[in-house]
Amino acid sequence: MREPMDEDSVLLELNQRWGCDLPSGWVPITGPAKFSEELEMYGAETFAEQFDGKLPTLLERTFNVSELYEITEEGTVKIVALTNCLFQYSGLEHMYTDQSFQFLLYFSHESSVTAGGKALVNLIHQTWPESIRHFWPDSL
């Protein structure tokens, strides 16, 4: 694993790669997103049911990571072990990405989970083929 970036560099890279305007947030639902073909939004409840306890192993196998950047809505950035990632909304919105920024998971107060990155979206489709029936807001 390479040397972690400082907080400002992480926030700048998220803005450049994914259009995140932190600490204001990431609003892919208002589009058009720069990488909209790499984004999908799911209902949080059905996403959690499908991936409960599975995300760390899936992300580790697919992206060869053991830690992720965790970014909260107020702009706090820290490195977190996969096994300690919340992968849910907890009163604060959370984003998770690897050190290469090749994917992004966003857990929102809108009862949604946004997945960014072609490899992550493909992984979700392979693991959860019926995911296309659970796009947000249709899943509410």
C-alpha cells in the first residue's frame, strides 16, 4: 500500500475524479455526473440486506485492498481497515474509496447507496443480478 495522501489531497482528488464538493457533499442524483455511466444508486435497505457482511471480502478480492479512505460529510478523512468500515448511513454520510480512487461508495441520508466505478458496478451486478430492480428512488 502506498503512502496515504493528506486530507486536502484526498478531497481534491474526490472532486476531480467524482465531482464531490466536500464538505458540501456529493449529489450524483442531480446529475449530470462526469462519470454517470459508472454510477448507480440503490435503495439503502435492499443494498444492506444483499451485502451485509460481504463487502469487505468482495472489495478485498476485487480491488486487492485491506484499507480504505473513509470520508464523512463534514470532510473528515481517515484510513480505515475494511473490517472497520461502516458501509451504512450512521447520522453522518460516509464515503469509501481506495487509495487509487478507482471506486467510490456513498451512504446517504436519502436512504440511498451510490456506487461509482465500472469495476464496482460490475461487481455489484455479478453478486446481485437483480440489483437493477432496486435502483433508488424506485426501491423506496
